[in-house]
Amino acid sequence: MKEEALPRGEVDWPAVVRVLREISRRSEEFLMDNALIGGAACAFYRVKLDQEGDPDFRSPPASEREEQIWLSRDIDFIGQRLDEYGAALGLEARGNPPRFYVDGVWIDSPEIGVSLDPRRCLRDAIVSSVEVEGEKVTFNTADPITLYREKMALLEQKEKRPQDSLHAGVLKEFLSLDLVKRLERGVLGAAGAKQWRDDAREIKEIDPTFHLDARYRRRVHAALVRFESGQPKAVRAYVDHHVPVPDALKQLPRRPRPDRAGEVS
């Protein structure tokens, strides 16, 4: 009997998880040697946003038509070459161009994107696990900054795809929440402060308007005012130069800086 691939719009996150379980059964190593990218990876961050339930940063609402184009008909990975997938998964390539078919979904790989580099994707990948009917499945997802860079680069292309703006919108919300939450925890340490600054700097390079969002500005400055262990210098210096103070906070007194021995660099 001829197998039918799921139509556009039906490769949602539950379908992705189902395919990840099937791939894991075939080769757990494949999921460590490759990372999710594309619509499936953006769906991963969309789910994480929804789970946070933050009042400010959430998945942008999507119309019925937008939901249909949110995911394509396949799941993309990056890491190994596509011609290595067959041996890794015990599958034969099908179709033209050749791809691999797993549980109703096409598996594909661009091998390299507009800005995607396989080595960086694997180096910075987020390692996660899901449980599916008692089975634990561990997999890599490209980190959100890498994905945001790729989506913003795609939006600069002459021929734009409608799903890229939807994906970029979710990634921007996720990255905003991630930066805010790191500050709101109140403790960063020197290494954490420098990592926050470096991430914020890279995101601004990708999207020069990123730090201008009113919700983000309010939360970042409010978090620094309440910081419990002395405002981290690396963050404070970056915020002072790149994250405008919201009008509502301009009149609030800034918490006194600690003496030099108590500063966090």
C-alpha cells in the first residue's frame, strides 16, 4: 500500500515528537549527531513559550491560514550529510530530490543554510528529552540565536517564504523572555553576566531593533533595579548603552552600586 505523507500544516509538534521517537528507536546516535532546525525547531521554542505562560512574552497569535503554513511538510536536521542518513537510519532515499520517509513525514537536510553552520549548530545545540508513552527520547535542537539569525537572513532574501516571518516572531519572543528571566533570577555571577552581554550583543547584531521593545525594556530595567547581589557590571554597562530606559522607570531611584569588593564583573 502506498504511504501518504502528511499534508502541509499537519506536521505539528506532536507529529515531530512521534517522528523523533521512531528515529530514536532506529538510531539514538542520529539524534546526537544532528540537530533540529527549521519549522520543527521553531515549534519546539513555541511550545516552551506556551509552557512558560509569561504575561508579556508569548507565542504571537496565528490565524487559521497562518497555522497551515507554520510548518512545512518535512522535518529538517543539520549535522551529517543527507547521503549519510540512510546508513544511520536503515532507510532508503525516496523521491526526487531524494529524502527519507519516517512515520508519515519526510526527513530532510539543507546541509547548510543561509547562515547555518553544522558545527556551530551542534556545538551550541539545546539538548532536551521528551517522554512518549513511557519512552524517553533525547534530541538536539539548534539554539534560538542561531535560528533567529537564519530566519532574519531568510527574510532579507528576494524570494520570501511566509513561514519565516512567523518563525522569527516566535524566536524573538523566546529570546526576549530568556534574557529577561536570566536577570529576574537575581544571580548571574561573572561568567553568567558576560554570557548575557555576549548573547544580547549578538542578538542586536542580528536585529538592531531588538532592544527597543517596550515590554523587554521595562522588564530588563526593573530586574536590574531589584537585583539582589549587586548589579553585574557587564550587564549594567551594556544595558546603559543599548536598552533605553522606559519612561515609567526614569523617575525611580537606581539601587546604589556596591563598593568595589562587592561588584560583580
